[in-house]
Amino acid sequence: MSILQDLRQTPKLGLLVGGAAATIGVIYGYDMSNIAGALLFITKQFSLTTSEQELVTTAVVAGEVLGALVGGWLSNRLGRKACMVGLSIGYALFALLSAMATDVPMLLIARLLLGLTIGISVVVVPVFVAESAPAKVRGALLVAYQVATVFGIIVGYLAAYLLAGTGSWQWMLGLAAVPAVIVLAIVIKLPDTARWYMMRGRTADARRTLTAIEPDTDVEAELAEMQRAINEERGGGLREMLRTPYLRATVFVVGLGFFIQITGINAVVYYSPRIFEAMGFTGNAALLLLPAAVQVAALIAVFVSLSLVDRVGRRPVLLTGIGMMVVANILLVGVFTAGQNFGGLLTVLGFLGVLLFTVGFTFGFGALVWVYAGESFPSRLRSLGASAMLTSDLVANVLVAAFFLTMLQRLGGAGTFAVFGVLAILGFVFVRKFAPETKGRQLEEIQQYWENGGTWPEPGNEVQATKSENTEPAAVR
């Protein structure tokens, strides 16, 4: 049965969950790209220095780190739905506050608070979808969130282009409130997740929610299994992650999260107009529509990667994507080295370099981040493992956002992309050394891989997966 048929047969409640998640993905993506366009005009109005431009961009990312750190605790304490409602209201208010900023300090505070809500959403939304969506379409709805994020990036660039003629950076930032209001209208009608109700001892609410989402399932058996998993998860902690046998897995997910961002993808998203400007492109059409075209190619790459990851494996897809980034960096170094006077073939090659870099990222790192986060730990440590990866990812994101323009100014395009090229090579070596090939492996089998010091169990010694430990990554559970 095709995924489209599965979606058509999904109860309305499950589709509403997916719709809310996708809309939040649009918000997340829109915020990443709209600041790229708005910054062109904010810089002129407030006469920002390079450091101040980096600070305006970094404020959101710093807020995301704080939000990610408290998102899991808030989600467990207040509930998934309550967090979704709160972040929708908060995001709309802080987007409008950003648009009304009359000076740099006010803009920085608004952007920091905006980032706080985004950081919480990055933690809460995958959990909300994983725990609310019917099992047969969970993967598709989580993919919808990822796709919606890229779509939001495209919309952000297009909105910036349409408003560029008036220089209305206030509208560029303020329009982010619209999808937040849509999310609020959807989420307010939804119950919380059955799993959260069980965590709070509200079995009747859990039963009612689970019946509405998956009417054909054995509800009592699912509730019993849910309770068993919750009891098991109480046994996990950070201390266990930092000791053998799971220290190797912790190093892997933290390192992978760091390389995902330190190799520079968000420098391209946040500062694409500046990069194209450095290549000699001029005019709003080139500076804002070309980045949108790059993201369209990235969107296609996500679908191609997802079609291959369960057929050819995780490692080949991931290493191919990183390899494309290495080649793209070499191309960009060559373009900037030769580009004393950009024009003609050099500008075309420069655009292709940015395109290849972004496509390589979304094909490899972008598509597989949550797969490895979900497959690398037993269930009692899975949430902590995903949080560790996300925190590492966001810290690297702060570094890139905070220093990219300074690097571009002091090292030039060639030096900057040489640095990213070296980091991509290090990322390639890291993945080749530490990333296991988990295609077709049961989660308990993968658990044994780490327990055996990074080697697979001998044939015949594999542990059969229990009902709770199936081949779905944690992000779709």
C-alpha cells in the first residue's frame, strides 16, 4: 500500500497532528532565511557593523540553544500540547516584536526570545508527532516536517524578494506570525499525546486519545507496552551515557551533531545574499531568488536521499553527501581565488558551488541526522542521546552564525571555504570511522554493536527485537 493510500485512511486527528508539525516546520525554515533578506535592509537602517550583523543573526541561534536545553523538561512537565500552544503564541508575539524594533538592543532581545521558542519547538515537535501520529504514517509525517522546513526557507527568500522593493524588513520579520497563528488554531483543538497522559497517570485520557488516533489497534495492549517503556526509560541517565559501553555512541552522536553545523550549512542559509554579493551578483533578484533556487534543489535532494537510505544504506548516503560538500568547497575556493573580477563563467561556477554544497548537505547530513540519533541508544537513553546531538548541533550553529561574516571579510571567500572544506574532510573521516551501517538492523542489534565496542554481534547471536524495539528510529516512534 502506498503512503498516499495510508494517509487517505488516516483518522482526521492524525492528519491534524501532521498539519501542525508541517506548519511549525515552515515557521522554522522561514525564520532561517527571512533574516538573510531582512539583514540587507536592517544593516542600512541601523548602520550595522559586521560584528553587529553577526550578533543579530546569532541572537536567534543562542535562543535556540536555551530553548533546546529546557524543551524536553517543559514537554514532560507541562505536556506536548501545552508547549505547542505556548510556543505558537510566543513565536507570533516575538515575530511582531522583532518587526516593531526601533533600535538594535530591542531587535536583539526580540530575536533571542524568538529563538527560545524555536529551540523548544525543535525538541517538542518531533516528540509530539512521534507520539500522536498513527504508526504507519509516522515516518511520512516526520518527513513532512523536514520538507516543510526547507519549504519555509524557500518562502522566506521569496517573501524577502517581494518586499525588497520597499525595503520593508519589518514586514519580512513580522509575516512569520501568520503561520504561528495557523499552528495555534490547529493545536488548540488537539488532545495531548497518549504517552504523556500515561506518564502523568491519566490512563483514561490516554485510552481515549489512542482510540481516536488508531481505532483499529489493540488499545489495552498498546497502553501496557507504553507503560513498560516508560518504566524502562526511568533507568537511563547522563552518567550512563558517559560510561562504557555507551560512551562510544555518545561520542558519535555528539560529534555528528557538531559536524552537521560546523561544516557551514547555515552560513549559506543565513548569509547567501552576502556570499552571492561577494561573487559579483547584484540586484534583489539575484541576491534573494538565487538562494531560493538553491533550496528548491535541496528539497529534491531530501526526497532522493530518503528513497535510497533504506536500499543502499546509511553510510553510503551520508558519505556521498559529505563528499559532495568537499568537492563544492574545492570549487568555491577555486572560484574565489580566480575571481579578481567576477563575471561570466566564474559567477556561474560560484553559483554551482553553493548549489552543490547545499544539495550535498541535505542529501547526507540533513536527511540522516535524526535517523542516527534515534538508532544509537536503547530506549531508556534515546531522548537524552537525541538531546545531546541537538545541543552539539546548535552550539556549532552559534559559532558559524557568529563568525562567518568576519571570516568572509578577513579571509576572503577562498580562505573561508577552505576552512569549511577542511572541516568537511574531518567530518568525512569521523563518519567513516564511527558511523555504523544500520540498514536492516533491529534496534537491539544496534544496541549490541555499541556494547561490543563498535563491532557487530556474531551471526546467530543477534537479539530478536521485542515489540517496543522495532526498526523505526526514535524520531518516528
